[in-house]
Amino acid sequence: MEKTLTFDTAQQVSETYGNRHENLELAEEKFGVKIVARDGWMKFEGDPTKVELASKFFETMGGARRQGMRISNSDFRNMLARASSGRLDEIIQVFDNPIVMNLKRKSIVPKNINQKKYLKFIAKNDIVFGVGPAGTGKTYLAVAAALKALQDKKVEKVILTRPAVEAGEALGFLPGDLQEKLLPYLRPLYDAMFDMIGAEETNKLMERDIIEIAPLAYMRGRTLSNAFIILDEAQNTTMEQMMMFLTRLGENSRMIITGDITQIDLPRHKKSGLKGALEILGDIEGIKLFYFDAGDVVRHPLVTKIVNSYENSQKSNV
């Protein structure tokens, strides 16, 4: 059986497989079909069932591209792994009735079904906990949602915070002034903002105090109204810090708390504020707990395997 998909340009064809020819070869191997890509079209040859699956996958990737997703090599390989293992319907659901956040530099589109569910939780609840391993997009999507709310004038301010002490390093022992000391801890938040709206726009909004990036200690004693607030690396808060943070919520504000309970850097005698919150707050209306797992990792495919291996090792040691 043969089937052909048509596109407007050769560039559009190339973008569906991350602009890397080896990805086409990998798709041929995974689906068990022959794939030929030329100027404005793709042709699939082989068993009818396999051809239908492969063509539907690339049709879905084309739809993702049209929605604004820049399909990276990792994106393509992660989705190919899902589709070729019988989970194509999950990918179709992600891009059916899509969630697209059009920001200044790029459009943000969820890359898997759990990311889409997470964004729906954020849209409908005042406080959302996003919990899971690194690379699942929990912080990145939270920042995107915050910037979109600011852009749409639903809030007047975006506040991004995280504990200032991680991996056993006390700020007082680090070189430089306060801003220089804090930069390594807050860098991932800056990077996300720069990626979405650019460094110049981020800096302008920070100068006007519309965007604030600060350590958690700076939240004490404040009431945060008309704001979208994100607490990142929340596994490294203490119980007291978490309660302090959550009780800062003011009128017309939303909070997202993100973290990974397998990466706690607190002293052994200190209970993680994130773990405590997950245990006691799940039944409160307006608060939602959302859990990602290794299958939701959207970085290099090896990251998923690494996370799975560590999780399995921890389970066997319990």
C-alpha cells in the first residue's frame, strides 16, 4: 500500500521530523515502512496497517507544527517512541482542541497529554502543585502560564521564587554580592523567561517591578494580590517556609508550586514542606495536586531512561 501526505513547502515537510534526516530513518525502522520525503510531500509504502499508523503520526506532527510547536530532535523521538508503541492516540489528544500560549518570542504548546492536563488544572484552580522529575516541563509551563496571564492582563505582576539554599551551600559562604550569590539558584527561571519573551523584555518588566524573581525569604510578611506566583524547587522548603508561602496568597492571585520529592537537599531532620503539603492539602477545594512521572520527560530520550533507572533503584532499596 502507498499513501502520500502533501505540505505547502519542503521546509514544512522537514520540520515535521525535526529537520534531521536520521529521524526519518528511525521512523522507518520503528513503523516498519518505507518513507520518502521530497519537495512538499511524504510517501509511505508497506503493510496497510503500518502505513496508516506512520502517515497518521506524521499528519499529527504536521498539525503540531501548524499550532506553533517547534519540533526538536528530542520532541520528535519522544513522540515517535510513544506512537510506535501503540500510544498514538495520546499524541492526537494533545493536539486536538489544542492549548496554545502565544507569547512574544514563541508559541508554547504542551508536548504530551499530562502537560495538557497540567495546563488545564492551572487554568481552573487558584493553587496547583506540579510534582515530578526534572525535564517534565512543570516549571517551564508554569512560567508560560504566568506570562500569558500577564499578557492578557489577568494579573498585574508575576513573581518567581525558589529556596535560596540548595545542595548544602549557604549563601554566606559564596563569593559576590547578594545578586551574584542568588543568580545560580534563580538562573533556570531567568532562562525560561528569556526563551519565551526575550532578555530585553524580561529586563524591562523587572525594572518596572512587573516581574519579580527573588528568593523565598523575600516573600515573608507580604500579601501577594493580583499576581501569578510560582514557587520552584519546593522540595527544598521546610514545613514552616511552605506554610509561610501559601498564606501569602491575596485577592485575584494564583500560585503554582513545583518540585521533585526525590531531590530533597534539606538536612535529614528537616521535613520537606512540599511533602507535607502534598499529604495534608489535597482535599481542599481550589487546590489541585498534579503528578508527572518519567514517561512525561520531554528532554533527550536518554533522560527518561536515566530517571526510570534511578526510580527503580530507589524502589528496590526500600
